[in-house]
Amino acid sequence: MQLKKDLLFDLVKSTRIHSEERIKALEINLHKYKQANTKPPVHLLERIKSYEEKVLELNHLESEIKESSKVAWKI
């Protein structure tokens, strides 16, 4: 399967934006635990970390796509 550069870039960008929004939502939940002076569940912290790692990978992929001279990418 081949995707044009612009389409692939848009897909990666929208995925990154979605991940950033999930991080914000999870951090709101984390804040609620902190306000209640209770320890947040481990899975909540792990999910935030997981999304942060995904965002870093997607940022790297975005910059790689921008700098590339390829017209289409194989997936």
C-alpha cells in the first residue's frame, strides 16, 4: 500500500493530536486524585507515559516525513 506524502503527514499529525488530547484527559483524572490526596492507580500513570512515548515517536515521524523528498510512502 502506498500513501502520498501529504496524506501520510495528515494521518500522523491527527494521530499525534489525538494522543495529546488523551494525555490532557488523563492528566485531568490524575489531578482529581491529587486533589483528593489519594494515590492514583498505576495503570493511569502507565497510560500517560505510554501516550507521551507515542507522541515523541509521532513527532519524530512527522519531522522525517517533512524532510523527506519522497512523493509516496509504502506501508
